[in-house]
Amino acid sequence: MDFQIDWARDRRTGVPEAVLCEGKSPAQLEAVIASAHRAGRRLLFTRLGQTEYAALPEASATLLDYEPLSATAVLGAVADFTRSGVGIVAAGTSDLPVAREAQRTLAFCGHDAPVIADVGVAGLWRLMDRIEEIRRFRVLIGVAGMEGALFSVLSGLVTAPVIAVPTSVGYGVAAGGMTALHAALASCSPGLVVVNIDNGFGAAAAAIKMLAARAEEH
Amino acid sequence: MDFQIDWARDRRTGVPEAVLCEGKSPAQLEAVIASAHRAGRRLLFTRLGQTEYAALPEASATLLDYEPLSATAVLGAVADFTRSGVGIVAAGTSDLPVAREAQRTLAFCGHDAPVIADVGVAGLWRLMDRIEEIRRFRVLIGVAGMEGALFSVLSGLVTAPVIAVPTSVGYGVAAGGMTALHAALASCSPGLVVVNIDNGFGAAAAAIKMLAARAEEH
Amino acid sequence: MDFQIDWARDRRTGVPEAVLCEGKSPAQLEAVIASAHRAGRRLLFTRLGQTEYAALPEASATLLDYEPLSATAVLGAVADFTRSGVGIVAAGTSDLPVAREAQRTLAFCGHDAPVIADVGVAGLWRLMDRIEEIRRFRVLIGVAGMEGALFSVLSGLVTAPVIAVPTSVGYGVAAGGMTALHAALASCSPGLVVVNIDNGFGAAAAAIKMLAARAEEH
Amino acid sequence: MDFQIDWARDRRTGVPEAVLCEGKSPAQLEAVIASAHRAGRRLLFTRLGQTEYAALPEASATLLDYEPLSATAVLGAVADFTRSGVGIVAAGTSDLPVAREAQRTLAFCGHDAPVIADVGVAGLWRLMDRIEEIRRFRVLIGVAGMEGALFSVLSGLVTAPVIAVPTSVGYGVAAGGMTALHAALASCSPGLVVVNIDNGFGAAAAAIKMLAARAEEH
Amino acid sequence: MDFQIDWARDRRTGVPEAVLCEGKSPAQLEAVIASAHRAGRRLLFTRLGQTEYAALPEASATLLDYEPLSATAVLGAVADFTRSGVGIVAAGTSDLPVAREAQRTLAFCGHDAPVIADVGVAGLWRLMDRIEEIRRFRVLIGVAGMEGALFSVLSGLVTAPVIAVPTSVGYGVAAGGMTALHAALASCSPGLVVVNIDNGFGAAAAAIKMLAARAEEH
Amino acid sequence: MDFQIDWARDRRTGVPEAVLCEGKSPAQLEAVIASAHRAGRRLLFTRLGQTEYAALPEASATLLDYEPLSATAVLGAVADFTRSGVGIVAAGTSDLPVAREAQRTLAFCGHDAPVIADVGVAGLWRLMDRIEEIRRFRVLIGVAGMEGALFSVLSGLVTAPVIAVPTSVGYGVAAGGMTALHAALASCSPGLVVVNIDNGFGAAAAAIKMLAARAEEH
Amino acid sequence: MDFQIDWARDRRTGVPEAVLCEGKSPAQLEAVIASAHRAGRRLLFTRLGQTEYAALPEASATLLDYEPLSATAVLGAVADFTRSGVGIVAAGTSDLPVAREAQRTLAFCGHDAPVIADVGVAGLWRLMDRIEEIRRFRVLIGVAGMEGALFSVLSGLVTAPVIAVPTSVGYGVAAGGMTALHAALASCSPGLVVVNIDNGFGAAAAAIKMLAARAEEH
Amino acid sequence: MDFQIDWARDRRTGVPEAVLCEGKSPAQLEAVIASAHRAGRRLLFTRLGQTEYAALPEASATLLDYEPLSATAVLGAVADFTRSGVGIVAAGTSDLPVAREAQRTLAFCGHDAPVIADVGVAGLWRLMDRIEEIRRFRVLIGVAGMEGALFSVLSGLVTAPVIAVPTSVGYGVAAGGMTALHAALASCSPGLVVVNIDNGFGAAAAAIKMLAARAEEH
């Protein structure tokens, strides 16, 4: 039952492997960190809560650059920003942990991607005040919970592809993120694509893949 | 098993009784029409599909002012418009049957309520082009299916109370109207209220009740 | 990633902005309180649990008028009651936190709105004993969990519009409030409108908007 | 793959076997009718739609006492009424097919059980007008769709046990009967029991069993 | 916002009022206990967890006869057993808390009702070994979680009415009790009736009402 | 967009390829039949409704051995029975189409597998009367809809592995087969395995694979 | 209630407006066709079933290039293929209607996008046989119903971004496409993005947007 | 309310009885351990969390061979491995607890069953590297969470029957295991069978039963 890090994934699929920490024991995480450290590899960890981070042996924990807000950690050197073009648009303050997970993943891969926050469409002027800035990005990641109305409005205002990340922010029928997820999928704004609830990492990986795609002119 | 029309409901609750035709047999509907006609009463019928209307005996059918688009029928004299203040805002063409059900209900009660259509927020400029006109109403009824993003945006742009009517328009995760319903309920736009999927009648009844309410100044 | 309070919302939509505390960190809340305090603004906080309140720095906490039952807090001076007309009808003792959230929101806006409690319809006489008192309000907020039968019965007995707030009170199929929510939406009592589960704040905001609406006579 | 009618069920469980016709082919139904007819047995058929009844060979069809409203048929002699004590209370006209299925089942077993209809609680006075009559029954069957508020109110007004039969009447969140079902189960009115959606037959069988139960005094 | 105990419920509906403790604060419970104690009334408390019981002031707690397994408490004198006829059949050890809630409720009302446990139908011989004993009861309460197969089998083996209480025992698709609930409702065993998940109290109340019902012979 | 029959599947996975007809056009089916006929291959078709079968060109239709009850068709020679050991146990008459799909699939592969029907556990004696016969099979396929209680009881009475096929038979909460499916999965009878709703073909394929498996003794 | 075609959408969002025909009446469609024809505009129609197409007046119908398999129609001149780079990978024959909707949408915009079909991963060799061809595309659209396992496998084998289109192909728990949708969203293959069930149009629009995006190197 | 261990189950059904600890109190577990210990019986305990294990009296705890990862315990002597033929294939590290529950159950019954881990199909090469080893088993248990794509791919590559155990690993739409469960059931790979979410014990019991089944050649 040995854990194998798939170092070749980056070459095969264009995005690096990350370790989803949720559901793994401290002993399992420690083994991964040690193995990557020995191999001199950089590695990204997602969904590493503060309690779980605190449960790591100190020797492992000090190897990591840990950020509580996004619950992410990075093993190895910080990447220089060598690329840009992705913008992250977040509806509210409570959506920032997910927005930051996307931002940290992009940074890990050398992408400088700003977060534009507090532009939920229940107060439309907040989005409209910043729309010109938003329109300059090549790919957009939208992050919103509750009813997820941001996705439709944003996607209808820009030419860039929009990746919707529904968040589990909200209560009552919103709780868990299913309403925001379904709203993103049911949007009549064509070209909007969606990832799993709270999956900032996946949105960042998709953005990286999209920036590498390019049509061939005949 | 005799059917009793509740002629006193109007006085007791401020809104007239309507007959929900879905699930009633032609014989049952015929009995209701005959009873109201004998009593000289006006009566509103909702969710009366074209097939069901065609199945009525001709003597009953000719007593009704039937409109297929909204699947509504009126027995008795047309009301004069004596009041206004309600506006109906519909996201798309497919939402018009529900918007018309609301409009016909309001007309039955003497309210002149225009429908402003094709202002879905995936093309935000369509709504913004008409927002000043929309802001003049005292009560607004929003009608939208799919992801229901219209509700949040609309409610955030006006001071009037907005009654959201989610519609069963859409496919995939939208089908049935649950996504639009949940989006309306989960909206962070305060003051938005919601009725059942496709319930244009209920929204109209609520609008009538709202227009009769008024704060007492101390 | 700076937090912007939307001070102009009140003017734009007729209801004040409130801060939904659930999902925000103590540091984020502290920043909001400090910013509002510096600006000399009144501000309402909802869904601020006792644990979260206790986690605030004392300097922030002492600025707030906090009430544990409703999990609400107010920053700034208490409003004088300048308006009335809203009544809050709660089915049971367990529904009081949500009823109080509505009451505190209304009080924040200068509305004196009494709570009439323990009138669940499984013991119908409790509601009937107080129905004349209830009928005097211009707008009613109904608060009930479990099967939510109160909404239909109440709405059928009054001319005022009724805003249903389903609560997450109950267990088994009631847990989470979906049964009360669906019961409110499926009610055949015309004119009943609904907000999200446990959303006392939203019901209060809707009531305020309704009291400002008024039909124009022709 | 031979069909065996369980003639001994009546003795074993106190209720007769009925044939659920839905999902059975005309050939299968014809075989059952012939077998029972040869054996000189009475037999009850439920959920036999008009199309399915019309598809039976005439020789089979003429043996049946068929009623379209309840979609039930009886093979064999009509039973004399030898017992009473069960009352059936139906919220609306659209609930009558289910109410009649219960009534026909009770009649098949010799029980004379009246239907009291159009007493939905959105117009409470309709129920209160007949409550004394309703209170005289030993066992009550409540039949309601939509939000099913009748169940809680009725059960709180009587000492008899109430069997709730939710119906699939309604649209939007009510459609299919799940809201009425959950409302019946989540009711805080103690002693209310529930059967499957549209299961008038099952409610009648339960009522028959209840009337046979009796406490032993010590 | 005063709490009113409905002392007259017993007379009106045949079953006593109980206090559902879940969702009530220690202060609210303390007030109820004090009020009932002052009035010299007996009172049953359900869903009172050990943590919540421990949070009561000692003066209140010592007035109660508390049982942790069923999470019930009784205020006032123990009732003598004056009636019998109800049997409680529980599938497994994990279902005992719910079975005991029913038993304690019946005892509170003077009914001596034995629990027959560990007779789940995956090992059918366990049920068959005790079926003669079970057949002697006038009313049966079945208690089972997971797939709830006990309900169909038990109801098919007895003439007494069976009240199914699905429990939240199980994991995966069983968790929460919805599978057992739906199995009880979908059973083709006629005469089976159902209450909410884990609602031992409701089943006991229904059993008491059933024992009081009796057919009138013509 | 050419259709490729996977002739090598039998060798690779031990079960033959079948053509799921639902969702395929007559033209697509005709092409498959022609291709297989030209290649001299036997082929099994499932979920081929009577309307869809009638829509085939006569040249194609006459090549098939079609059975309406199971909605299956066979192209090519009938197989001799060369193996046995599988028994199919069906709860009710309405479950026979699914039971027959399993039986026809097994026959296509040379397995002689009898169907034992009408042994639903609501009348337990019917199952017990035939249990010795059932115990002689090496692998059992259980077929039941509604509450699916047959699966737990059957699996607890035999040493053979039981493959549960939930069916979409029933109404209300049973409709669609989800209750029977969940009951099979949540059963505490160890060793019970489950396939998709109405998937008689899949159960037969699993049975064939199981009969080929055998433990190695050390 | 006039219908406004949003001719400027192409410029604003990079994708053309399409008319979703489902839920629109023949009269509404006729008006759209006439309006676009008069304006000399090209227009794409989706989800136009054969029955609905046949219900159009002949003057309207003959203006359209209609394809039944994909239920799409094009008004105006066929576009020359001027771009390529998108590949469409479909699991089975039944997924072809959705794959064709994507292909027709891309063709409408001048993209030549081949469909590679019958490569479902239950027979993995079919996909592996064509993987080199698939790897040459810049953007991939995956189309699969049932369990949607194709999405994870495909996305893990290529560097191009993959847009998953779950289809409503399948029965039992697959029916409606929710299982394939959830499988696409829950995939651990990073960079996979998802659109609504059966939304071939949306996937094509997203692919067109992605091909226009491109990272800026620093 | 005495607990009866069913010592004869092994003989009756071919698999031993295990004690599901979840939902049982320490006192109940202690009684079971003591009873089995007195009788000199071996016994398997499942879903015994670390907190629950620590809550056992020391005298009971020391009798058990407890493993935290699988949350299983064994009372009595370790079995010698006398049989083999079952292989356990797990998608990821987080699935190991469930894989180990299966492995421990098989070991309890004398089966030596290796776990092959980290072969999730998002990186297909990991599975293909070990496929020859996997093909040598007579029965396979697949263990996967998230989207459960492993099940379809694995089952399509082998002749052995595959028992799918969906796990509750994942977040968003995957959380709880329903997506993996539905993917396993909806798979078009024929012969795949499924057990409840996280039910490693049940899969092991099914594997044992399958190895004992064998076709009779004619």
C-alpha cells in the first residue's frame, strides 16, 4: 500500500499533481512530504485545514509554505511569475478562501492572477465599476455561492471564457453549494463552463490548460 | 361530494377564488361553470390546457374567455382597469405563459399591469435599457426560468418589493424549475420574495395584497 | 481583497445592508466593525453565533449590541420606533430565534413589530384565540418549521400579505426546513410569499418594502 | 410463471388481497379475472385506468363493476354494509379519486364510510362548519395534496386516529405528492399516521385493522 | 413570548402533550419544568440528549425521571400500568433508543408495552421464533432502520395494525433513515402505517388512539 | 460516425456484447443488425420496446427472435442449454419483464435458469413454500420493486450469492425503483450485491461471471 | 411582448446568439425566422424536435437547413470552414445527437470539428486505438451518458482542456444524466470543465471562446 | 432487551456474523464481547472508531485485535490463510480504510487478499502497469470514491466478476459517495455488481460467497 507521486503528470496533462489532503491521515501526509522532499520536488497541497496542518510532525510542517485562508500549502521554492492572463472574480468576502485556492494554484505554476472581490450582482454597480479591468483578462474564473447569479451576468459581459466555481457559501437552500452549481450549469449565457463546488484548484488547472490552447487558422 | 365555490373568499382574504383546472375532469369543470353562471358570478380558471378546454361541452366553453398562451379562462364580464402599479418583468419568450397568467389574474381584478419581456441578465444591456421604466412600478413580479439570475439583479436595482416566479423553462439541471426556485430563495438581495414554480396566479394575488398594505406613521 | 460596505444600498433598494457573519473569519468581521465605526455608521450583523461573537477582539465586541437568541448584533445607536404595521406570528418556542431575527431587523429600521408565539395549528384554538389581534397588522411574517401548516391556515384567515419564513426546526423528514419551505410554496392559499429557510432578516426586509408600496387609484 | 391469488390473506392479516393493475398486461389481468371467477371468489382491482380497462377482453370486462373516478373494479357480488365508523375527509375536488379508492375498498369489505370533501384549510371555515360531524367517526382518513396542511389541523381537532393519504395533486414543488407526504410525517400533531402517496387502498386497509384493535383493561 | 403548556390537549385529542426538547435552550426548558411543577402537572419530555440534560439547573434536573437511552424524561409521579395490548418489535440493538421512546411514552399513559428486540429479517428465524408471542398484541409498533424490510414481513404475518417507525440507523444510502421510511411507505403489505423517522413518541400516541377506536356493528 | 460491434468482448470479459436499443434510431438498429448478420454473428438486443420493434424494416425484424414481455430480441441461432446453476426469484407478476430479461440473457449464453415468481415477502409463506427448491441454486438473482424487502429475506436464507435487481414497479415513493434499490444496498444481509434498476441483463452477466470464479485451496 | 434578437451578442461575447426552440410555440418561432430573414441574418436553432419542425408553416420551414439527429436548424448561408482545432469524442451511438449539436454549432461558426465515436471506456481498447489522433486537438469536447467514466480517463490522457457534456442517455440511476454530470464534476482529473446535461451547443460555444484565449508570456 | 449473537449464521449463509459498532453504546459492545469471549467464539467488529474503541472498558479492549485505519477489531485467534483468489483494487490513498475493511474481513475468514492501491483512472498508466497482476484474481473488489470511473474501466479489462465499493471520499457533488455509487450502478460494463457506500465488509462477504459458487456442466 505504498503511495506513488505521479511526477510525470505535468508532462502528460499540462497541469501538476496536487495532493488533496482531506481524508488522509497525518502519517500518510508526512510520508508524501518526506518522499517529495527527498526527491527535491515541488508539490502543492489542497484542503489542508488548520487542525490537520497542526497535526503534522514539526519536521514536515516547517517544510511547507502554509496559508490558512485557502487551506493550501506549498513544498519547495516559490515560483517566479512568468505568465499572466487569468483574472479571478469573487462575489463576496466569504468566497475568498476558494478564490485564494485558485490564486495559489496559479501562482504555483508561475501565473500572476489577481482577485477582484466583492462584486456580487445583487449590487450590480460594484461589478460594473470594474468591468473594464475584468474585460482585459484572457480567461476568467468566477467564484460565487448562494444563488450564483454572478456567473450568468459576468459571462454575458466578456469575450473571455468564464470558469464558474460555485462555493458552499450560504444557508437554507443554498447550503452546500448545489444552488450555485445548478445556476452555473443552467445559465443561458453560452460558453460558461463549470467545476465542482469549492474546487478552486480545478478551475486554476482548467485556466492553465485553456491558455495553452489556440485555434489553427486555415 | 358536492363542489362548493367559496364566494366569500374575496372579502375574507382580499383576493378572489380561482379554479385550478389541472387534475379536474371535464364533468367537474362543467359543474363549476354552470354553478357560477347560474349565480351570476365572475370566476377565473387557471392551468386549463388546450386539450382540456377542447374537452368541455360547447355550452360551457362558449361562456369562457379563454387564452391558450396563459392557459387561463374568465367567466363573466371583463373588468375595467381601475388600478395600476404592478409591473411584470420576464426574462425570455418561453416565460411568457407564466407572465401572462399573472397579467390575466391582475386584469381580472382590475389591475393594468404591463409585461416587460426579453430582459434576461445574460445580456445585461437588455435589462439596463428599460430599468428606468421598471423603477416606476410599486410592486414588481419577476418571471424567469433556467438559472433565475434575473431575480437577484432586478431586486438589487429597485426599491419596490420583487415577487419572484421561477418557471419550469430549461433542460438538464434546470428542468422543472427547481434551480430557478432555489436561486430566488438563496439570493442575497434582501426583500426578494418567492412563490411556487410557474405560479403566476399566486404572484398576482400577492401583488394585490401588497398594494393594499401600508405602514402607519407614528 | 478589501471589503467595501455598500452604504448606498439603503437609498438604492429601500433596505439597509446587513453583514451575514456565517463563513466570515473574526479578522474579517473585526475589519468591518472598525470600518463602520470609523465612518460613524449603524450596521446590522446576522447569523453571528455565540462562539463567533466570543472570538471577536474585545474592542470590537463591546461596540456591538449583541443578542444570542437571534444571533444578531447592532453597531451604533438604537433606533426610535417610528413606524408599525408588521406582525410576526411564530408557531412554536423553537421558532423564536428566527422570529427574533426578523424583529431585530425591523427594530433596526425603526419598526415596532410584536411577536405572537406558540400558535401552531396542531392546536388550532391557540391561533383562533389571537386571530383578531393578528388581523390588525398590515403585513404579517409567519415563522414555522416542521410541516409548516401554519402558513396556509394563517394566510387564509387574513387580508394582509403573509411572508412565510420556514425554519429548520424538526427532525427526520423535517430536518433542515425543506418540508416547511415546500409546504409554504405549495400552499393553495393565494398571496402567500416565501423566503429562504431561517431567513428572518429577508422577511423583515420584504415587509419594509411592502409597506412602502401602494396602488395608484385611477 | 403462474399467478397465485392468495385467498388466505384475509384470514391471515384481516384485510383482503387486492390486485394492483398498474404494470400488469391485459393478458395477465384476464388470467386473474378468469381464475377468480372460476373459483367463485370476490376480488378488488386498484389503479385500473380507463385505457387499461378498455383493453380487457369483453368477457372479462363485463364481469367487473368498474368505476373510472377511483380506477377501481370489483369482481363478484356487492357487499352489504355491515359496519361503519370510518370517515373520509378530502381537501379538494382533485383529491376525490384517492378518497373514492379508499371508500370503494371499505365498501368491498362491508364498511359504510362517507366522504366529506372540499374542506381544505386555506379556507378554514369549510372544515370548522363540519367538524362536529367529523368528530363522530372512530377512525378518520385524511386525503390532501399540495402542502397537506389539512392533516395537522384535522388531527389536532379530533380524538380519533387519523390516517393521512397524501395525494399527487399540485404542481411545482407539490407535484408528485412528496410535499404533502413530508408534511404529514413532519406534523407535530401526535398520533397522525401516514401511507404512501395516492394509496387510498392502504388507508382503508389500515382503518379496517384499527377498528378491530382494542385495549385490554387491567 | 411566553410559553403556554396545552394542558387540555389530552382531553381534546386523547394523547398528552409532550415537550420536544431539541432546539430549545436550557432556560426555555427550565421555565417549562417550573411552570408544570407549580401546576402539579405530569409532563413528558422527548429528545432530551445527555448534554442538554446535564445543562439544566440542578433544581430542574432533579425533578425529572431521566433515561439516557431513550433521551426521555418524566416530570411527576410514575403511572400505574392500567392497560396493555401494544407490542413493540425492534429489528436490532441500535434501534432500541427509538423503541424505548415509544415504550416510555406508553408507560407515561399507563400502557404496559413490551419490547421484542433483535428480530431483523435478514435472519428470519429470529422473528419466526417469537411470532406467536407477537401475534397476541392488539397493535404493533415496528422499529427498524437500514432497509426496513422488517415492516413488510411483520405486517404480513399478523392481523393487528402495524405502525412502522423507521430509524436513522445505518450508513451510506441508509443514513438518516430515508431508505427505511420509503420502504415502509412503499410496502405492498396492506394496512401498514408510518410515522416520521425516529418518532417513537408519535407511534405510541397513534397506538393509544387506535386502541380507543372500535367499529360499530350494524 | 460508424458503429463498431465489439466481437472480442466475450473473450476479454467473459460476457457477450449486447445492444441497448433504448435511445437508438431505427436506422441505427437496422445498421447493427445488417452488420452482424453479414458477419454471421449472434447478437442480443435489450430494451427494444414493441413500438421500436415495429418501426424496424421488415427485413431486419424477421431476422430477430423477439419477445415483447422482456423487450429482448436475439439474432442468430438459439443456444443449447449447456449449463445451469442460476435461479431467478421474482417478487410479483409486475417484476416478470425484468426477470425474463435476465432469463433470456442467460439462455443466450447457454444457461438454463428457471424463474420462481410471486414469492413477495408481504406473504412470507409463498417464499417459504419454495425455499428448498431455491436453496439448490449456485447463484440467485432476486427481482423486486416497491420496498424490495425480498432481497434481505432471501439473502438471509441461502448460502448462494444473491444479485438484487430492483425494479421500477410501484407508485408514490416507490416509483422509479429508487426505494427498492436503496433497500437492497442498505440491507444488513451480508453478501448481497446490487445492479441498476431494471437491469436484468446486467444481473445475468454478473451471474455468468460468478459461476466462472472459484477459490484456490492452499 | 415583442421578441428582440440580440444581433450584437457575437461582438460582445464572441459567440453567436442561438434560439432555444424548446418551449416556444410555432407562432413564436415563425416570427423569429421571419425577422431574421428580413434582416438578412444567419441564425442557429437548437432543440427543435421533428414534431415542432413539422409544425412550422412551410414558408418558414423551407428557409431552414434542418437536421433531425441533432435537432438543429440553420437559417442562412452555410459557413466555410476557416478554423479547426476542436475534437468531439463521444462514448456511444446514443450520444451522437448531442455530439452533433456541438458539431453543427461549431460548423455554424466556421470550425471544422470531427466526431470520434464509440470509444466508451468500458471497452478501453476502443479509446486507446484512437488516442494519438485525439491528442492532436487543441480543445476536446467529451460526450457521454450513463456513468460518464469517459471524462476522467480522457482528460487524464491529453494536455488539451476537456469540456464534458453529460448526456441523458441511460436508465435507472443514470436516467436524466445526473450521474454523468456528477461524475464529470467529481472527477479528480484536474482541468476538466463541465456544461449542462445534453448541452452540446454550450460546449461548442465554450470551445470557441477557449481557442481565442492565450497566455501572455512575460 | 437481551442481545443474541447469531452463531449459526455462518452455517446458514456461508458468511460469519459481524457486529456493526456504529450506533451501539460502549455498554452494549462490552456485553457482546463478554458473551462471545465466554462462549469461546471468534467475532469481527466493524465501524469501530478510535473514540469508541477508547471508550471500551480496558478488560474488553485488550481482548480485541484493533486496527484504527479500517476501524475493525477481531476477537479470538488469528485465522491461518487457507484460501486465496480475491484481489482488492483501490483508486487512491483515501480509499484505503474501506479497502482494509474488506481485507480484514477476508483475513478473518482465512482468505489472503492483497490490496493494489493508487491506480485511479485519471492517470490510466497506473492501472495498466498492474493489469496483468490484477487479471490473475478470481474475484475482484474495486474501491473508489469521487466519480468512481475505476469501476467501469476495471470491469471492462478483466473476466473476473468485479464488486464495486463506492467510498465517501471527495467533496462537493462527490461528498457522501452517491456519485461513485450511481456511477457504479449506471456503468455499461456488464457484470459489475455494487454494494453500499463504504461497505468493505459486505464486498468481502459477497466475494466469499462467489468463490463458493460454481456452474454445473451438463
